[in-house]
Amino acid sequence: MAFESKIRPITWENGKSKMLDQTVIPYEYKYVEITSGDEMFNAIRNMIVRGAPAIGIGGAQGIVLYAQEGANKFSNVADFKSWLLEKADYMATSRPTAVNLMWACDEQKKVINNSVSDIQGLIKELTDKAIDIELDDINRCKAMGDYGAEVVPKGARILTHCNAGALATGGYGTALGVVRSAFAKDNTVQVFADETRPRQQGARLTTFELAMDGIPVTLITDGMCSYFMKKGMIDMVVVGADRIAANGDTANKIGTYTVAIAAKYHNIPFYVAAPLSTIDISIATGDEIPIEERAREEVTHINGKIICSDKVNVINPGFDVTPHDLIAGIITEKGILRPDYNKSIAEVFNRS
């Protein structure tokens, strides 16, 4: 059962990408238009659009924008394709960890390689594919939401980390998609949201969208999760993912690993919700997942103001990897995968 969100973070309108600027929420709620491939590259890198599925959608749209620009530069289809494939590879480098971006760019490369159309026909094919990726993501999220709702106890208090909701996807959510589907069946379900330092995606984004949709949410700081678990105030944890290895090791926003350890100690089930496009079967373990290092100012500043000595050293990894043995299940659009993940992941890909 779907509980519709009011939020659509990114969509394609009139030959342009229209996206909600997530860097200014909750202070402002505004959409910006992205009209060129380079603008999209920077929007992804600077986190105007963020969340693994959403940046995949952005990457697919960015390749369309490059194609529209290139239409005036080339008359030969072969030369146009060659140039566009290079742009697709470039778009895929805008952020390194979330595999959905690389997946979406690869999907557009398949369109380029397989097309027998002229330049304008190819642009239409790429546009159709980008729109399909966006709409398909919403349907996938609703499906995983319904599967995930089956393991949510009545009246559950669900802890989540970072933002894996409508804002991070085509408009429904992975982890928060599970929440939405569970809330549609049982409106006593509520959420505890970690603030998620250093960019406060939980505080700024998760609480914003849940409040907008009328789903009860309590904000806690990142260091509080063990306290509330010990108090018996958390029934389960559901988080999203940016990349999942073939053995189930999962990269997600920095701090997720800490939550998983605390959940294991307190015998609280820890679930990951992600579409199959987030699973990278080309890598065996999480040790192979590239971890993005981000700017020191994200740690040293809040709302543009420095919070520490300007002489302090900073290390700022954007993600950490939760080992598969801490994960009770991986909720996908094809059902809930269970350990042994090497086996269950291989089986679901063989069926898909």
C-alpha cells in the first residue's frame, strides 16, 4: 500500500531538469532548472540533488542535456555518439560512491550504442530513457516499501540515519518508503531520525519530509542512538544504501556502521532498503567500495559559521561500510534478501 509523498525532488520538464535544491532545505523550498550537462555535473557534485537513486536520475538527465548541446556541434551521427559516450563517462565521475549514478549512465550508454536513429531521434530515445528511469525508481521504491512494511511491528519506533526518502529518490523513498508503506497500514508507526553530521541530512531533510507528510518523527543527535536502544525505545533500524557489494557489505552515509554495531549489541534488527541498481555484483566485498572524501568545511562549519579552531586537522569521509553480518535483511523491489547474501544476491540477479 502506497502512502504518497508530496515531494518530487527531480523531474524532466520542457527539455530541462527541474530539481529541488536540497542545500537550502529547510530554510527554503525552491526548485532550480538545470539546462546543461555541466550544470548537472556540478549539481550532483555539490549535492543540490543527492541520494543514490536521485543522482542516478540526475546523471541520466544530464546525458540528455549534453546530447541537446551536442546536436548543434555535430552533423555526423558516429562522431556525435563518440563524443556523447565520453560525456556519459564524465558524468559518472561526478560522485564516486553511489553506484546508481554509474548504473544510470551505463543505461544511457546502452541507448547510445544500440540506437540506429539520427541525432534528433537519439536525443528522443535518451530523453525517454531518462524519464523511464525516474518513473521506474518511484515504482521500485513503492514495491520495496510494501515488502519492508511486512517486517515492521505494529506501533514500531523506527530509527533511520541520513535521508533515504522521497528527497533521495524519484519521490517515494527507500528506507522512508518502508516507513510510508508501514504508516499507511498502521498510523501509530513513528520515526527516530539521527541528525547525521556533518551535513545534517537527517535533521534538515528527513524530519522535513516526514513532517510534511504527517508522519511522527523525533530528531536525535548521532551519539544518542545507543541510549534510546537501551531504553527500549527503538524497535528496528532501516537505512538506505549508496552501494552494496556482492556479499551484502553496504556503504551508506558516515555513521551508519556505528548504528549497526549498536543495534547488534541491543538485539535490534538492522535493515537496508535499496533497489537492485544499488547492488554492485562486480565487487566481492565492501573493501572495494570507493569512499568519497569531502571538504573539511563540512565538519568545521555549520550554517557558514566556524565551530572549532581553524588550525584543527579534519578527515571527512562521506560514507562508511557496514559489514554484511550486521544486516538482518536487504529490502529490494524483488523482496527481502536474507543471509547468506552471496547466495541470495546472486539468486535475485539470476532471476532479474
